[in-house]
Amino acid sequence: MYSLRNINNLYEGGTRSDFIVVGHPEFCQGQAGSDRGYGPGWDTTPVPTYPKEGPAVARLKKAGSEQLLRRLTLELGSKPDCHARAMANKRVPAPSEKLLRYDFDAFLDALRNLAGDADCSDQRRRSVNDALPQLSSDGRLTTGFLNSVAQAGVSSHTRQMHAGLYRLAERLKSEPKVLEHELLMSGSWRQWAAELETVRKQRRQVEVKHSRSFQKVKS
């Protein structure tokens, strides 16, 4: 409160709620008069609160303080450095999950299976006028009353890219030679391959999330 004096010392205050400021001992006595306590005339009893709860507190109570102290007092060099831990946690892709942007044939194979993978019960097109299906989800909530997230920004760009991938997959079935020639001549297949990699990555994340949820339900 005494820092208010440094901002402006012309604050006169008034009554009622202003007393919270002008009646505070720090505001009245300043820093020198309140650093060593407010004196016997002020109630300094702390406000009663509930005990602290949280994941860290529960983990400490369960494991005990001895394990925490042992973990915090490890000798330097007993654990690998940050770079080694990061490389150990780095996921090595399987041979079937190699980057599509560097392999045109692998990109075409993934594109052939794209439309069939997206033909889910809630995404199946009933006519040519229906909206193209969403190939994957990035976790953004795009539905709901007065929710305009899907109409602009990243969601709009993602929807357009998914529509382009879906049309490429349909063209690959109807005119494969023509489409392959166009993609190779323009070099645009690398851009579509990068987008298709994002779709596959998001699908894997959803599969892992669902499998973990099922395991929790079974347990």
C-alpha cells in the first residue's frame, strides 16, 4: 500500500470503501513505519484457508518426502543431459510411416486410401452438394451456437486443404495418369504430401487418445 504514495500523494480518499486504502497502516505510516509490523492495534491473524490440494501435493503425500529429497539431491552427471533425454524420447517413425513429401509413390498410395478412411458414419456424403468430410481434427471446437471458429483462421484453411485432398483422391481414382503427370510437372505434390502427413499424424493422436480412454474404462 505504501507504494501508492510514490505514485501520487494527492489521493485524499473518502469514506466507506476508500477506507481500505486510506485506513491501511502501510498507506498511513509508509514503508519505514510498517516494515517491522503494524503494532498491537492491528489484527494480523491470517485468514483461515483450506489445506493445499493438487497433483503435486497428493504425489508428495503418497511417495513421502524421502523420495523427493533423493530425487532432488542426485549428483551432477548421474542423469543424462537434456539433449540425450530428448533424443531418447524422440519417436522413431516406422518404415511404413516415412515422410510422404520425399516419396511420390508413397504419397499416391496414401492418397488412394484417403477417401475410404474418411468415409465414416457422420462424414459420409449423400450427394455431391453435401460438404466434403473432415479428414482429421486438430482439437478445435468448431460446432455450437454462435461458434464462428470454423469460418475463419486456421480452421477455414484446414477445411479448404482437406477439401483439396479429398478432390485429389477422387481424381486419382477417375484419371490417375493425368493427375500424376500434373502433380509431377507442377511439383505441388510435396505441398499436398506435407498436408497429408499432418492428417495422418492427427489421426494417430486421436487413436492413441481413444485407446488410452478405453484402457481406463476397462480398468
